[in-house]
Amino acid sequence: MGEDDSISFGIRVLAGEMSAWGYYGQSLGKGESNPKSIHKILTLGINTAYARAVANASKKAEFKSLAPSLTAVNLARIDSCNDTVNAVFDEDTRNVSLKEILTLCTKISGDMRGVSKNVQYAYIDVQTGINRELFCSTEGACIDQSYMLTQGMAAVVAQKPGGIPEVCYDYMGDLRGWEVLKGKNVYKQSFGDFALLRTRETLELTESAFLPATKEPVVVVTNPHFNALLVHEIVGHPTEADRVLKLETAYAGRSWLFRDFQDNELGKQIASPLLTAYSDPSIPGYGHYKYDMEGTPGKRVNLIENGILKNFMNGREYAAILNHPPNGSMRATEPHSVPIVRMTNTVFANGDKPIEEIISEVNDGYYVVNHRIPSISESRENFRISAQKVFKIENGKITKLFRQGGITADSKDFLMNIDAVGNDFEVFPIPNCGKGQPMQVMRVGNGSPTLRSMARLTGC
């Protein structure tokens, strides 16, 4: 338990005859956060970033015959913005004492342990904070934006005597105030009720059979929580323009949607006509913001429209390369890190079919509930994602509960086989999206309604 504050900055300079980037970033210590020290450090940073940009440009010019990709950096034009964006909240987390937070965590973890003697471990974590970003550019932009954070995480391990342990962990959170933990969240539950529900679900799983794997695809109905991770992995990351262009390829960083400018899926059908996907920083969620870290207003990006691949998330440099309008998707975990393209609130769009109808139409299939862990191929052309629980569907009704299972499929096959899209759209907090080298961990929002498709079951 504790509280902390930090100040950091990043400087990007574009310079040289064959223009190139130079960068300097630093986190300031307690003794460096006075105006005199900040001025001195910023001056050093500007000079260093400029020198690096000139050196990079010079080397590009010297070796430009080696590769056609060694070209000058061009930026898509944007209007320079001057704006102040205030944090949105009902209850300011800065007015909640550490003692109150500790009391809440202690009570909830004790309540979790009190549900059953088979609860072997209960863990509660609460994080609150406020982030203020100041962006200024020589193009005339000056943007001051602030966002509050409230997040709770519950983890539980349950084991019946002589049985195999079952583990569950899940998050609630939003870029809002303390009201998030009181019920103003996607689950419409207090944090205490959320943690107790996860505890009871985990105990129920300890009494359940292990899901058998299948050799052939079966009908699967996947719920919004599960689909949040699905859209994250097979649509979100593959539509980030730096990965599309193979300029950032760490951690399964290539894209099954774009092999090169002559061989790609733009304008082609990659999913069922029932399916639309988009990324939108204007809607509530962990991916919410007004301006990215290049000063570009964040915009809704229609990634897939009725099954057709339409667009990618980008920054100004990548927008110029692709000849697309810039859509404000460049962000960094902290100012001293280099901005890269990050998904925002990236989702499958809502449909019009009630979940009861989607399930009732299935004679023989499975209901896959809540995501756990993904495993993704290099270009994300196929996936394996485990679920918190899986139910058998027989004659249109949910029957037997299984544990420790999931689904696997080729990404395009799964998207093309979708034959039902629900009307129960939700956006969930994803607190640990990793990308880049060095790794940048960022909070993003992902969501979906219920979907029905085909996949093979993974399990025991």
C-alpha cells in the first residue's frame, strides 16, 4: 500500500535533409521538478533529440541505396489544436484516504475467504490516480488533458479436498472516479459484489468436469467478456498501422491483414457480413481520450464494415505512408516512452439478436464465457483463447458446466463463420495490453456483443 507521484517528459524532433526522428525522454526525480531544473533538462533534451534526428537523417541519406524503405519522414497534415480537457468524475479519488482503501480491500478479501473453507487464497487490489498530459508543438498546438483512473482487481484460488485448484482473476475499472467501485461500471456491481461473484463462480468450477477437446469445429456461442479479448487479439493489434507496415513487430507483432502493398486484405471480405468492428476513443472505457500524443484528435476508425476490411489505426507518419487520413492513435504509456500506435476502445459492433434466441437456435454446441489467457500466432492469423468457464448447449438450452477449456480457430475462418450477432454490447477494461520494445503496458477498452461461430474446443 502506498501513494506516489511522478513527472516525465518526451521530446520528438523531426530534422535533417532526409528528415528523420530524434527522441529524448526522461523521468524527473524529486530534486529536478523545480522550474530552473526543468528548463535546464528540457534544453538538454531538445538539443539531444535534434542531434539524434540530424544523425539519423544523415545515415539514411548515406545508405538510401540499400533499401527503398529508407525515405524521408513525412507527416499527414492536421489542424493545430489548443484545448483543455478536464478529468470526468463524480467522486474525486484524491479525497479517498489510503486508510479507506485499505479497509475496503481488507473487508472484501475477508468476505471472499468467508464464502467457503475451500477458498485457499483471496487477493484484492485497488488502484486510483489522475494523469495530466501537456502536449505542445512547433506547429502551434497546446493541449492540456487530464484523466482519472479507478481500478479494482480480484483474484481467487479455490480447491476442494483432494481436488485440483481453480484460479480466477478479473478487473473492473474506468477513467472515472471512486464511483466506479460503487457500481458505475460495466458490471453494474459494487467491487465487493463483483469479487464475491467471482469467488462463487470459482468454487462452482471446482465441482465441474474438465472440458474435453475436439478434433473438429463445433458451434460456439461466445459472450461479450470473452469477445473483448478476441477482438483485441485478432482485430485490434493487426489493424495498428505500425504493425501493418512491419515497423513494430514485437510480441506476435505482424498482421494477417497486410502482407505488403500488393498482397493485403484492404477492401476485401474478411468476416461475415453481419460483423462490423471499430475503434473509438470518444466512447467511455480505458481507451478513452480526446487527443493522442501527436496532438491529433482521436477519431472513430471503422476497421471492418459488414465484413469488409476498411481501415487501420494510425499516426501521422503512417497515415502519410498509407495515404489515409490521420485518426489519432499514437500513444505512449508514459511521456518518456516513444509513442506508438495503440488501439483505443476497439470493439465488435452491436447486433440486433437477443442472446436467448442465439442460444435457443443451437441444437448441439457450447457457450464460452469470459476470457482468460490468449495464445496468438506470429501474424495473428490463428488464435487459442482460454475461457473462465464453458457450458454445453443441448437442444437450445444451457446444460453442463465445464472448466479449464477454451477455443482455437483460424482468425478469418472464425470471423467468416459468424452467423449471429447479439444485442448485448458491452466494453470491458483491459488493463495490461503489452506492445513495443521496450515493453509498454497500456490500459485499453475492448468490447462486443454475444457472437455465434465455429471453433475447435481446447481442453483436457
